Amino acid sequence: MTESDQLSLLIGEIYDAALDPPQWPRVQGHICEFVRGHASTLYWQDSVRQIGNVYYQVGISSDYERRYFEKYIGMNPLYPALTYFEVGGIHTVADVLPYEEMRRTLFYEEWLRPQGFLDVAFSNLEKSVTSSVVFTIVRRERDGVVDDEMLRCLCLIMPHIRRAALIGKAIDLKTTESESMADSLDGIAAGMFIVDASAHIAHANTSGLAMLTDGALVRSKDGKLAVNDADAGRALHSFFAAASNGDAAVGAKGIAVPLMARDGERYIAHALPLTSGARQRAGIAYAATAAVFVCKTALNLRSPMETVAKLYKLTPSEARIMLALVEIGGVPVVSDALGISRATVKTHLNNVFAKTGTHRQADLVTLIAGYVNPLI
């Protein structure tokens, strides 16, 4: 099978998982094979409260998963630095801290190394002020660090992973038989529209019909789905046209298209192709190429920490140390909590002082507090 054939089949499986979430571990296994990884997780973590939850994973034992949340969640060097990275980008450990430094952490010595793990490629699928929904691929010691070939393969599929995960969240269903998809989705809160390549509406669920009747966000214009914002409309129409050529053709088009109602309420539209995989039966039944899900969204605000890190050009490691110092205490406490040497903490702290023009830990607290939005 050629890489193109493999890619097409894999993307179809990824989108099928959007409507049938229990398929995710099997699909993650296929993703690992495609990119030459060993394990994969789709999980959520809050870097401040040090809590989280694994939605789906493959290649990591339940024992090590339990240990992570019981002991090592606060030691993971990817947090809170991970919230520093943009949504949709693909990064590795080297983007957070040098491998030599990683190997000296307790997280590596006690959690990664015993499992034979070396490197992680990760991407924020969604993030808020303090937390992220993350997709990861883990590489073993014997396979070496994440290389350019692995990153190339991940770039081909990550937009599809992100779209599928966000659609799954928007519709919040355990399983949906694609041939009866319209009936199954009639009761969900998100508005759903099944459309063809020209945006003609073949079906709308109950919430979707209510949106069309109201007309403040979306409307039917000559039987076609129309939105108030011209740019959003072009993005969606581009997706519908591309979807007629199969799953792989849609690429990064319309992953999360922002919409705004006339009253200022903010929404997000996610589009799912219906021309391949198990979803194809639904597309044929309605002579349609895509399903669109529209739901409300919260305004994605930067955290004060992220604002300070961007403004003063802090590295992810420096931002991580700064947050730890503000949240949990001085150098000895941070050193113990993160499993790194006091000398390493001091080195990053001195860099933070130099870049921010501060001299004491109290100055950092004051600096960050100055970027807190009093309206939040």
C-alpha cells in the first residue's frame, strides 16, 4: 500500500472516530504505525491545579497512567510550558528544554525511562487560560528522538485529528451509526446541517432548524447554508467543495470556524466530511458531502502567565520555572517538585529576572498580577 493510500485510509478512520469515540484507541494505534511512534494519548490537563484526565490512549499501561496522575503530573516538564504553544502546532521535548536537562528530571528517571520512552511529539488541540487538551505520540529509546520524517507524517494528519476531536466534543455522543446519523443527532444541543458541495441544506436537526428560523447566526439563502460573516462563509464553502474529493482533500480547511451572532454571541462551526469511511453511507443517503456542527464557545483568553512569557520572550523552560515559583514557592521547593536540580532552577530564574527586569520572586508575582484581567 502506498503512503497516499495509507494516509487516505487513516484519515477516514480518524473522522469515523469523531462519531464513534470508542474507536479512538484503535485509530491511535494506526497513527503510531504511520508515524513510527509507540504510544499515544488524548488527554486534558490543568497546569495550575495539577489535575487531568485521559480520554483515550494506547501503549501506556493503566498502572503508569495511574502513577502519572497520582505523583508525576506536576513533574511533567511539558507543563505548564505546553500552554505556551499555539493550538495546532506540533512540538517535541526539545522545544521545551534540552534533552540533557530532561534526562536529569525525576519525571524521566521514574516515569519515562522505566517504560523505555525517550521523546514526545505533542499538539494542543484546544486550550484555555490554564489547561490544554493534548494529543501526544511517544517514541521509545530504541527508536531515537522525534525526527523530521515523523514530524512530516504528523503534519499530514494533525489537522484531521484536531477536527475529529473537536467535533466529538461538540456532539458529545458515545456512538452514532452513520446511516441513521441525522436521526441520532436530532437531539443534541449543537446545530447540525448536512450539506452538499454547494452548501445546499439536505437536513438540519432540531437545534439547526431553530438557528435557521432565528436567522441571527445562520440562515437559509435559496436553500443554501449562509452565515453572517463573509470570511467564515468562504472558509466553510471551501471545505464543502474540498470534501467532495474525499477526506484527505479537506486538509486544514475549516477546523474551527468562528462565527458571531448579531447580538455578539460567539459560536464555532466544525465541519465533518461525509464522502469516505463509515460516514459515506450518510453522505450518499442525503446526496451530501459534509455535516456542519455549530455550538457556542467561550472567548479564548490568554492567561497572565502566557501574556508575560510572550511579552518578555521567555523560553518554555523559563516560563515553567516562573509559574512554579509563583504557584508553589522558592527554589528548593520548585527543585523538589519538578525533579530538577537547584542549579538548573537558579539558572532559569536568573534568566527570567534579566528578561523581565525584576530582582526578587515577589517582583515576579507583582509583574504577573499586573496582567490579570479584573473582569474575568
